Amino acid sequence: MLKKSLLLLATAFAITSSQAQMLPCASDQMRKKLLAEHPELLQIEADLEKQIQEGMRKIDFTKAAKTTFVDQSNNESFWYDIPIVVHIIHDYNPFSTSTFNGDFIPDDFVFESVKDWNTVFAKQNGDTIDVIPPFKKWVGNPRIRLHLATKDPMGNPTKGITRRRSYLTYTGGDQAKYDGWSNTSYINLWFINKMSVDHSEAAAYAYKPSAVTFIPFYDGVISLAGYMNNGSKTMNHELGHVLNLSHVWGDNNQPNIACGDDNVDDTPPTKGHNTTGCTSASIYDTVCSINYFKLYTDSLGNMELVNYPDTNNSQNIMDYTYCDKMFTKGQSKRMHLALNSDIGGRNMLWDSSNLVATGALAPFPDLKPIPDFTVTNVTGTSMLTKNANFAFPGKDVKFTSFTMNDTVTAMKWYFNDAAVPASTSITGFTHQFTDPGWVKLTMTATGNHTGDSTKSFEKALFVTEATGTPASGYFQEFTPSSDRDKWPMFNYYNNEFKWELADVGAYDGNCLKYNGYDNRVTAFSGPINGTPRGDFDDFFTLPMDLTGFGSACNLNFFYSGASRSASTASINDSLYIDYTINKGTAWISLAKLGKGDIFNKGAVTTAYTPAGTWDWAPKTIALPAPAITNYTTFRFRYRPGVSANEVTSSGNNFYMDRIHFSPWPAEVSSINAGATSVTIVPNPTMGDAYVVVNDAANTTVQLSVSDITGKVVYTTSQAIRGTQARIVIPASATTAKGIYLVQTLTGHQVNTQKLVVY
Ligand SMILES: [Zn+2]
């Protein structure tokens, strides 16, 4: 009969809200992964559970059952004050406090969110009024107060918020846990834009205290920025895990399958409820909890039966419903016991000396603003188009302030170029630049009552040339005397994976290197932050005038690269080559090179450097007709992949040199490979040189000699008699000492060799 009356009430709890669905939590998945690496985790979990069970035995549950909706299960009145730090891992995507999209969460939103988490941890959340009658008296008060730290681990003043730009905001996971502070002094909470594919369905996850033995540097909560505070109590759920609570159906990520338990007596056994769980059917689901009771021995040694609700507690914060409203008294007690255990060191968090060291109870400091900004030169929102600090003359460039740490009341932006007017906009401004080269920006931000702070950014923006450089005869060799400074490189995320100039291993003297090799080994061996997965780094060519070649034009270069891994499946590095013919309004894909395209040297397990020219290979990419304009700019974007361990790079160092444009290809056609041999004698030479070409398939050889600047100094053609042609390069054609490039063309086969004249 009791059940009947409950069913009548049930309609009141039908879904009435359009609140975002709570995505599942990946905590159990991450525990499983850790367990696979460290089977001894089970013993530590058992040790902690034993401590907690001993603690639970001291509670008079028979008394607890008689109390009403007022207080905790025992008479404790102690409040747990706990220092926390919020780490915002972002890519300057503004955060909307209405849609919860973005990742650059404002300080004020953090402050409001922490207040809301604390409301739930103090049982002050108003929605407990909607807890169904059977559970009213089991609503617990966790008596936990979280405090954003006012002192960082070095003792410096802080608002308990750190910010770091990283591509890992798009592929969040343990690797995105930058800037972690000691987990026995602070609870770390990281917020990101998206989870990685490994747990793409998850909104958040956390590690329980037992896991912390192995991975103290990953301890804490990681969550989508959008779940910091969207009404779903995600943080209370995850912090429940931090304090050793399980999901109400047990330690797995499969709700709605089998009856399970969480070792908490006043959360009846349940299958748990998935994201659609906020229905009367789940709130009054009795399938696992019919006739649920427990027997206890009271302080006088008498057995007493506590008749717990015969329906499951799907309004529990540790279920997956999005009508979660409560922790139970048993859960609150278990959290307290976890806070008193040295397993995981949670007992140190609320220790009075730690509260002093972290400034948890101290007044919030006033800190000066820290100026910061982004540049966007087109209105794009994709990774390919935004945040490119590469601008074209006469095109709008938008500067947006991402100044942090304080409310800004005034701002000044000024540039090294006096022709560029200063701006006093607090939020940002748009400007067109004309002078080519690097632009230095200085920002002075004034805090609401903390004064000014000024910061300069030497390479805020690169403005390229206004006219195209004739491509005919142009070679980019990256030598100091070249115009390589007009080919800017960008390491957007300021890490070790980047383009850089190199003079070791170069094809001839200098070259470009993508630093793709790193020394990190495996996950869980240390706080390895910054897996290269998701990173990308660019360099740009000058705008080129390609019209001098007619309709046939190739982008040619030499390259040398190796993979880190021998397994083809785990080589995911790629080089994207794009071009623009309209000053960056659109970038069009020319080629995406991967695996064998860029790794001509196969697998090399140590940091790769080419040993000589023989380690280099030519590459030719024919340009489509639309790319052949008098103002075409190319972008080379390297995207490092990850090895099977998902941490270290799968690629090794990658080298490029001698980038040029030509009606001829740089590479030997694979169709005819081997059919021709070309020999230059003598080489080096002081006078004439002879080029001997053996080719049985063709009748004519065309020959072209260019100097190191790409200027063609000699051309001729000659018939092949029998299978051989012998062509002279007269000394009069190579009067300057140095290196010449000798190209022969027979049929479709081009051969390029160096001739040294001394
Ligand atoms: Zn969870």
C-alpha cells in the first residue's frame, strides 16, 4: 500500500526541465585502466575500505534511523575546511555563462560555482525539498567547505585559479593536468574544453584516494568547463569520488544493467540510472531494493533492524540522473572517514597547519591584472583559421583582451610601429597593418583598485609582404644570408614540439627542422604533461608570384624524416600544406603528407639527424591552376602524432630544405626509377664538367644548371645515342665558385645533383 501512494506522487517528478543532460563520469573507466597497470591497487582499496568499515561501526545507525530531516547521523559538528585550486586549461575560447560553451572561464564564474558546490556540501541546496518522502530523513550533511587557496605552493598570493593555454583543452585527460599543486595540500580541479576520444562521452572524472598512491600528480577532478556549474552538481559528484564514494550501483561505468551496491547502507542496492534517469520510473525504481533492511548491534549489544527505503535513491548525487539532489548520511560519514584516512593523504587537507599554509581561510587578496590577448585575422572559428598571428597587409586584424586576475578598468594597447595608433579599448580592437615584419605589442592594464601592470609581447603578430616575390629562380635554403626571416614560424602552444632553424644535418648548411622527438617514456611514470596529440605548429612562406612559369608549376622541396615507432599503425604525424590566394580569407588544402610521405628513413628510436645528403629525398607537389597567382602564400603545418603509449610522439625529427618552385619536378618519377643513371665528372671541378646520362628508354636529354640562388646559368639539350648521352657544362657557365644544381630531364624523369666548383 505504501508503494501505491508513492506512485501517485510520482507524476510530480516527471521531467519538467530542459536542463542539459548529465554526461557519464569516467572515474570507473580510469580506475580500471590504473588497475590494469597496478593490480596492487585492489589491496590499497581494501585497506581503505577496512578503515572506513571500522569507522562506520562506531555509528549508531539505529539512532540515525530515528532522527528526522534535521541533522547528520551522529552528533558530530565538525566542518571540514578544504583548500582547492582551479586550473583552467584553455585556448582562449570565451566562456558563455548562459550556454556554458568555451573554456576561458571568468574568475567570477569560478567564485560563484565554488559557492554553489559548497551549498550542496552544506545541505543548503533548496532542491532537497523535492527529495521523495522515503529518503527525506536520509539526506546527509557532508559539512564540507571548499576554499579557493589564497597562497600557492610557493607561498605567493593567488586567487586559487591558474590558467594555461594548451591544445590539450580539446583532448583532455590526465595529460592535460598542468600546474598541479601538491595533492595533500589542495584538491586540484582542472577544466577543459573537450575530453579526448578515450573518454569522449564523459563530462568529468576523478580518482579515489587509493589510486593516489600511484599517480599523486593526477589526483583531483578533471571536467569539461561546461560542467563546472550548469546545475547538474557534476563537481559534487566528482568530489564525492575524491572522497572515496562509489557510484550508487558500484564501481563500474555501466548503470542500468545489474543490481549493485556501493557499500553505503542508506543508499539501497540499485542498477543505477543513465542520463535519461530523471523519470518517475527511476525515482521509484524498486527492482533491486524490495524489502531492503540491515541488522545492527546497538551500544547495548542488542540486535536492531533498520528498515531502509524499498526504493532506490536515484536522486542521489552519485547516480547518473540529472535530478540529483542529495548525499545520504552514510555517504557523508564515509566522506568524513576518507578525510580522516592517511591513504591518499586526505587527512592532511583540512589540517589546521595546511589551512594556514594555503591561506584557505584568509581573506581574498587583491592582485594586479595580468595582460593577455589573442589575435584573429579572419572570422573563422576552426582550429585552422583562428589564432594565427600571421597577417596580411591591409587585412583586418582583431586583438581581443584575455587579461586575467583582476577586473580591468582601463587599458592601453600600443605598438612599436608609431604609425599604428594606440587603443584604449578594454575588450579589444581591430586594425589593419601595413609595414611587414614582427609587431611588438605592449599592454597596460589597470585593475579596479590594484594599479597598473604592463606587459610586452615581442612577437605579437607577423605582417607579411604586400607583393608577391617572383618564384622563378627563388630558392629558400634557410641560410643566414637568405630571406628566411620573412618565413615566420609559430609555436602557438609554446612547447618543445616546434619548427626551428637547424644547421646540423642540413642538406647544405642550414635547414628547417620540426622538433618532434621527445624523451618521455610511458604514462604513470611521472607527471608527464603535454602529449603531442592535438598540437600543431606552422611556418609560412613569403607571398609568391607564381605567374612566371605559365600553367605548369610545382612546389618542390627536399625532406628527411624518421618515425619514432616502427608500427605503421601508431604513426600519426602529418604535414599539412595549405595555400591562400586571398590574404588568408580562405586556406585551401594542397597536400596532407603522412607516414611514408614524410618518413623516408623509417623507424629511428633515438633523436634523428640526417647523416648526409643521401638521407634526404625530394618531394614535388604540382600546384592546381587556381593556386598559380601573383600572390599565393603557403602554410606548412606539422601535426605530431602519438605512439602506442599515447604520451610520447610517434614521429621523430623532420627536416625540410631547398623549398622552391619550378615547372619541373624535384623528384625522380617512380615509374622510371632505375632506368637512368646520371654521373657528373669531375665533381668537384675547376673547369668543364661532363654529365653522363644512361637511358635506354628515351631519345633526348634536357639539362639545366642553376646556381645556389636558383638562377639558371646554363641550359642545353642533346640526343641520346644508343643508350648514352654525354653533355658538357662549360667552365664559362660556372664562373663563380660554389654549389650548382644540375637537373636532367629524360622523358618524365628528372634527376637533380649537386656540382661543386672550386
Ligand atoms: Zn562518477
